[in-house]
Amino acid sequence: MEHFDVLIIGSGLAGQSLALRLAETKRVAIVTKKSIEDSASAWAQGGIAAVLDTADSLDAHIRDTHIAGAGLCSDKATRFVVEGGRRAIQWLIDQGVPFTPDQGSDLGYHLTREGGHSHRRVIHVADATGLAVQTTLAAKVLSHPNIKVFSNHIAVDLLTGTKLGLDSKDCFGAYVLDIEKDEVRTFGAQHTVLATGGVGKVYLYTTNPDMATGDGIAMAWRAGCRVANMEFIQFHPTCLYHPHAKSFLITEAMRGEGGILRLPDGTRFMPSHDERAELAPRDIVARAIDFEMKRSGVDCVFLDMTHKSADFLIKHFPNIYASCLDLGIDITREPIPVVPAAHYLCGGIVTDLKARTDLPRLYSVGESAFTGLHGANRLASNSLLECLVFSEAAAKDILATADADLPILPDWDESRVSDADEQIVISHNWDELRRFMWDYVGIVRTTKRLQRAQHRIRLLAKEIDEYYSNFRVSNDLIELRNLVVTADLIVRSAMRRHESRGLHFSRDYPDMASQARNTVLRNPLRGA
Ligand SMILES: Cc1cc2nc3c(=O)[nH]c(=O)nc-3n(C[C@H](O)[C@H](O)[C@H](O)COP(=O)(O)OP(=O)(O)OC[C@H]3O[C@@H](n4cnc5c(N)ncnc54)[C@H](O)[C@@H]3O)c2cc1C
């Protein structure tokens, strides 16, 4: 049994920044599925949005966030995050993050402008911001005497008062599988934080790393927390489609530089979907590609840059040029095969402005949390900012909360399970789930498709629950169990929304309702 003041599940920006903010006075454990670097945070390219330029204003950033969120952003959460922006960036600068300088500006750092932002406000480290931030923080985390990092450890379930048969609903830690030793360990903690990131792996195509299986959301749901707005999944329109390329983004700047989207037979299709053609906003382009793929039954469409000179392409897109060439695609001579891919979850575990969930001593920060900031669609580069602002808020609340007497925590019970007999059950169900979620619960939804998905989810859930009760847990089984819960929450939320708003588009309800409402789900088996 391990005991810590704070147990943080996840080593993305949310988890690492929180650990550093607590470690002066608290003993902190970070458990993370693979290495400390393995996270969506490390893959973020663009940057972090914050009001830093004197010509910009908090009101403008708040307004832009609301417009992107299609009327569903919480005003309180939006103001809270935007107002915390400058402080959050200063904290990163103090940690040593080498933001791209701009000697010509008063700020001293370069700011870019991204879609949906009315000002230049995205601070960045060239085109690999997340990696620079994560590497800087990881060096500090790993050398901090009060932080212990458990790599190759996957949290299985939360340890709550309810689970232990106590009167209180407090969270006292979690069961965690040590993947290398293949044993489940008990982590007791005064405070537990879910910083487990997103859910991209629930879909066949995603820009997310493999670890994004919705574990934190599923654990919180099983423990009795509310989750909200799970239907709002942001799809990136152009991810490279190639059997050996995993989650490789083709930047939207390519369309900005004149890229043309074509069907396999060479037909250009965007002008018939939107007068802005390839320059339409990302959700419209993603929807058009989805429509064309489903209509003609093709596996991908193509982004054609061949009308640009080779010099131009190699100079402006050196990474994409080199990566595609490695896979045998010369983008100066042939179009790039692309598909839309699940990118970001706007919903998650319901939290307040202190990052508290419905259960005492349980927090959630980052993409796993629903704070109300993103509404029905995320404004670019607001997510890393949200991680930073809410990790500061969680740290303050944890530091201000008195310790409790921890109950005796039972060890994980393996007495009634045996070794799994057939791994094929897991891999088959994993593939099936991701494919039907893509086909039926993707970018364009209908009630009939959602019902089909729900029917399959029920069958899968039953089979996986049985498997889970009979066999020893493994990394794949834990992830699959969580993916099914996550898929179920997405489908249920989508079925409840009888309108099209932001990222949720239903052919049966194409109009936007006059009143904007969040979709909040409660677990009937575990009322919080
Ligand atoms: C390709 C890409 C580009 C992006 N670009 C930008 C951008 O430019 N700007 C922006 O603001 N946002 C961007 N985003 C979104 C942003 O990166 C994420 O929303 C953000 O990094 C989420 O941070 P997080 O700390 O919540 O989760 P993550 O960084 O995803 O970290 C989650 C952590 O939890 C761990 N974990 C999960 N489940 C378990 C478990 N059961 N047990 C133990 N550990 C677990 C994982 O191993 C990982 O360490 C981008 C996302 C992607 C995929």
C-alpha cells in the first residue's frame, strides 16, 4: 500500500502543473500509463491562448470563446479562465518554458493568431509548444524530492467511501495496475485528481495518443460523479490516412495556402458545401468530408497541393513534406490522403471553479473535466490554458482543505479471477467499438444511427463486464472497459440533444434550439 497527500492520475499539462504547484508542502504521486512524456499535451503544436498584447482585451477573448461555443459556454468559467491567462503564462515562463521571442514587441514574445480569435494571442514555442512545455515541466517534476512518478501504472478504479461501504462519499485514492509487474497496488491519498485527458480512441480515426481512452471519465462515472456535454467531440478535418501513420495531423494551414480537397476521382467537392470552399471553418469542412465519404463509400479523400511549387511546399511545410515522403507520398507530386479524426472532447466530469467533482476529495483538471469553458465547440488553444488555470485553482483548494482520517483500504481482491483465456475477445471488441462509433456516432448523426450504436454498446458492455468479473485485469481490458463506458456516455448525451449546435450535428434535428442547455448525466446506480 502506498500513501500520499495527493494522488494525481495523469502526467499531461494538467497533472504535471498541479504536482509542481503542490509539491512545496505536499507529498505527491503521479501515476501515468506509460512514460511521463506520453500525453496529448506533448503533441500540442499551436500554442496557448492568453490576453498578453496591450491591443487585446479580456472582453475580446471572452467574446471569441462564447462565439466558438455556440451560446453554451459558462460565463463564469470563461471569465475565470481568461482572467487567469496572463498569470498562467507567467508561471510557465518562471518554470523556464522557452517561448518564441519577438524582440520587436513590448511583450518580448511572439504571438500568433488562430481561427476564431479576433486578436493575436497565442503564445507558442515554434510549432511544438506542447513538447517544450512538457519537457520543461517533466525535468522539474522528476527532480523534485516531494513528487514520485509511477510510470507504466494505469489506474483501474477509485477508492470511495461508497465502495468501502462507509457513510461518506469521499474519495480516498485508487487501485492502480503496475503494468510491468502485473500487479494491482492500492494508492491511498488525502486528495485524488483525475487528469487523464481525452477520449479520442473511442473513434477509429483520432489525432490523440493511444492513452486517450476516457479512463478518468469512466472511473468518475462509476464512482457516482455527473458527466456533461459528452456529445461535443471536435473532429479535426484532415488527419493523414495511411496504414503506417498514426494520428498524424495535416495542418489546416495547408488549406489556408490553397490546398484543394478532392474525391479519389479528382472531383473537387467543397464549393458545393460552402461558399468559402476549403476555407470554411473546421467543423463545416469535417462534416463535408464525412458526407462525401459516406455518400460514395470511399475510405478517404485527398488534399491536393500539387499546384504549388515544390520549393514553396518544402519551405512552408518541411515536417509534413518529410513525414509524408517517409511513407512514400511526395506531396509536391501527388495529393495527400486524409480523413477527419476525433480531436478534442468539450465535455467531461462536472467540476466547479475549484476543479472539485461531485465527490469530496476528488478533483478533475484538464480535458477530462467539464468546466463549462468550451460550450458546444472549443476555441483553438483554449484547452492548454484551461489545464493551467484549473490546476492552480485545484492546488489552492487542496492546500486549504484539512486532512481527513483515512479508513483502512482493502487490497485488490483477485481470489475469484483467473488468467484471461482469449485475448482475441478484447482486440475484436476494441476494433468493433471504434468502427461503429466512427460510422454511427461520428460527425453527422441521426437518431437511427445512435440507436444502432446504443444497441451494440449494450451487448459489448455485457460481454466486457462478464470478462472483467472473471479474468485478471490487464492494460487492454481496463482501457476497453473504459472505452465502452465513454462510448455509452457519448451516445446517451447525443440522443438527449434534440437540436444541432456547435459540434453536435443531427440530421433529424438540424436547427438550433432557442435555449442553450448542457446535457448532464447522472449515474442512476450511484447517485452522487
Ligand atoms: C495533436 C494535438 C494537437 C493539439 N494542439 C493544441 C494546441 O495547440 N493548443 C491547445 O490549447 N490544445 C491543443 N490540443 C489539445 C490539448 O493538447 C489537450 O486538450 C491537453 O493537452 C489535455 O491535457 P491533459 O493534461 O488534460 O491530458 P493529457 O495531456 O492528454 O494527459 C493525460 C495523461 O493521463 C494519463 N492517463 C490516462 N488514463 C490513465 C489511467 N487510467 N491511469 C494512469 N494514467 C492515465 C496519460 O497517460 C497522460 O499522461 C491538441 C491536441 C492534440 C491531440
